[in-house]
Amino acid sequence: MDLLYRSTRNEAACFTASQAILKGLADDGGLFVPERIPALTKSMDELAKMSYQETAYEVMKQFLTDFTEEELKDCISRAYDEKFDTKEIAPIREEDGAYYLELFHGATIAFKDMALSILPHLLITSARKNQVKNEIVILTATSGDTGKAALAGFADVPGTRIVVFYPKNGVSPIQEKQMVTQKGANTFVVGIRGNFDDAQTGVKKMFGDKALAEEMAQAGFQFSSANSINIGRLVPQVVYYVYAYAKLYGAGKLAKDERLNVVVPTGNFGNILAAYYAKLMGVPIGKLICASNDNKVLYDFFRTGTYDRNREFILTTSPSMDILISSNLERLIYRIAGDDASANKGLMEALSADGAYSITEEMKAQLADFYGNYAPEAETAEEIKEVYEKTGYVLDPHTAVASRVRRKYVAETGDTAKTVIASTASPYKFTRSVMDAIDEKYDAMSDFALVDELEKLSGTAVPRAIQEIRTAPVLHDTVVEVSEMKDTVKKFLGI
Ligand SMILES: *Cc1c(COP(=O)(O)O)cnc(C)c1O
């Protein structure tokens, strides 16, 4: 029997996995959740022997039950191939008493690749299964990382096109170069004269534009989103927690059923929610440790039970965690409300009206699996420097936030359980912040000169993703006003 999906804001309607992937967000604004979390069907001894791809199949087939074995295996083999620079896909590095699960070996050297390399295949398979004949047009606004990972995932995938808008002066030089050198006849990268919010608002407007949707349909197109709330992004992220546990167990680092804590540097709450789902599937995960930067909304939430976005937005060196509304938290709220869509809906309405809500004591009591803490900027830089000086291993700022929070957790609780830290980006992606943390003398050097310095210092070769963009030709140079975004899309589609 199929596992069905429901909206977190309305219990009535049910969708198959492929329908939920195609829709992305429910019509009522809620997020799709599976009606129950399936249990693992393979033992740890069996999982320990599996490759990443085999593990992905075991986990994903439990969630995406309307995909055939052939369909799912085809998606997996297209996603997790030589785009990753290591056969293990997600290798584990043991340093300074913790296991760093490196999720940055894909095309854009950040963890978004883990899901965005498979999402395009899940999406076109879903379209086929539901007799959708239109070409799928992915529309994305990016502050840097998501856009490039989505471009890399969708480039040259038949039946899809992708348009990415980024703030012309709001991304790092390396991030911009990564995007404007993107290959693929179906890709289109556009700078806008405005900030990220302008880009985001422009994209949202197009998604809600009925007349535009009509015009598109007549020309054989429909919009979709590669947004992190799509279950087609969430489910592939459960895989690496199962894989990490199984590999550590297989290597004798964990005894049978030994508890493993997980620390996740968190922004939109997708990655840590995937770890929670892995735990609910039966992986012996202990605490789920939610690490924030100075934008510590989640830390405050776990301490007080009140989620409050009414605060200053702080720009940090871990920009992918600079978020005040963690969209995927809604799935946890729904669960701790006892799968009560109307209770959840009330809280989400309060969030959108007042920017805040408080959960009940009963709900709070169900958060015992979670622990929240944060690392301010100075501590994050210190963590990079200290881990480097002690071990020679270089952390990116996002991972450093998590690494620091692990220390705080241990100091506060005395918990000695083994710990996996989700390492979400390569230090090469944030070379300037990383090198500045290690030594002030690097301050005057250009971004690309710093890349060479980092190679010398870390002893890890410059990843292909960075090597390529140094010499790659610029293929996208369109820059438009915010008011021209819609016409730009139409022109690209030829309508
Ligand atoms: C997106 C991102 C995060 C945050 O992940 P969420 O799933 O949004 O919580 C952390 N680190 C890096 C490098 C990212 O790109």
C-alpha cells in the first residue's frame, strides 16, 4: 500500500509521493508530510555492507512508494555518480574526538548537492507518472548556494529549464563566478539590480501570477520550485544519516544499538529534520543538536518554546544559516502537535501575522530529542583556527558553528556519546572567511589567491568545482531591473 502525504495545514487531502514532489508546497500553504514515518526494513549489519547508492534505495523506497524499483534506481544512479569527487559520496573524517560527515563532495561543494543532484530526476519521473506533458520550468531566487546547486542539478536534464535570479551585488565573487559560468542549454542566470528579498519577492509573484501560468500552459510550460521544503529534497537527506551510522557501525566505531548524537548547522531546518526522520525510522540516534549562528531564533525556541522572528537580521560568515524563518520547522511543529493540522495552522498564521508563536507545555515536552545552542561570529572563527592548529583539518564556517556547539553541548550536559557533525560545505567555498580566521595576514589577498594558500595549508587539493571556474568563460551576463523579471522569463521561454 502506498505511503501517502498530507499537508501540515489540512488533514483531508492525500497525495502520492510523486504528486507531492510535483506540487512542492500544498495549495493551503502547508508542507507535505508522510502519514507515518516508515521503519527501516534492513538490519544495521546488512546496511553496513551497502554502498551509498544501495542505502539510498533502501531508504527512499520506503518514502516514495509509488516509484517503481527501476524508476528509483535510475534516479539514484543518475544523481550519485562521478559528479561527486569521492566514491563514498559522503565520507566520514574522524578529527578531535568527533566524526565529520562530509556532505560537500558534489558538483558545487556544499551539502545542497546531496538532494539537488537527485531532485531533477525525481521531478521528471513524477511528471511522467502523472501524465504531465508540459516542460517543467524551475524558478529560483538565490543568495548564492541554492542557485548554483539547482543549476548544476538541472543542467541538461531533458524536459526541464531553470531560471535563477541573484542579487547582482549581493553574492561573493566565487559564488557569482560559479553561477555565470554555468553550462547547459536549458539554464538561464540573471542578475537583478536589487537585494535577495527583491529577487525572492519577484519569484513569488511569478509563482502566483495566474495570467502568466495560463500563457505558459498554452506554450507547454509549467513552473515548479526546487525549494528546500519539497519532500523530494527532504527524503534524499535522510539517506546520509542512515549511511553514516551504518558505516561507523561497520567499521567497529559503534557497538550494536549504541547511541550516536548528531550535530547539524541549521538554517531552514531541513537537514536536521532529515536526521530526526532517520531516528524515527529506527537509526539509534541520540540527541539532535541544532546549531545556529548569531541568528539564533531556533536556540531561543528550544529554550523557551517561543518562536520569535522579530529581531535584527545579522549577516554572518555562515550565510546559508542567516535565516529568521526556518520553513521546515513546521513539519516538527505539526508532529509535536499530535499531527494536528488545525493547531499547526493556527501557529503558522500567528507567525505570519505577528512574527511569533508559542507552543504548549505538552508540545514542548516532546522536544526532548532536541538540543539547541549557537556560536557567535568570534567563536566560529576561533573554532576554525583551533581545530586547524590542533589537527590540520580545515572547517568551513557553517561546519565550525556546529563543531563549536558540540563542545558547548558536551560542557553543559557531560554526555559522552559519540557524535557525528554534518559538514555542510567545503572550506574552499568560503575561502576568505576561513583564511581570515586562521591568520589576519591573508586579509589583503584576492579570493582566488587565497584558494592556493588554502591548498598549501590544508593539504587537500583544490576541488574541481573551484578549479573549473577559474578559467571557465562567462556564459550568462544578463542583468535586469526587478520590474523586468517577468519579461525576462518570458523572453527566455520564447513566449
Ligand atoms: C543550506 C545550508 C545549511 C542549512 O541547512 P538547512 O537544511 O537549511 O537547515 C547549512 N550549511 C550550508 C553550507 C548550507 O548550504
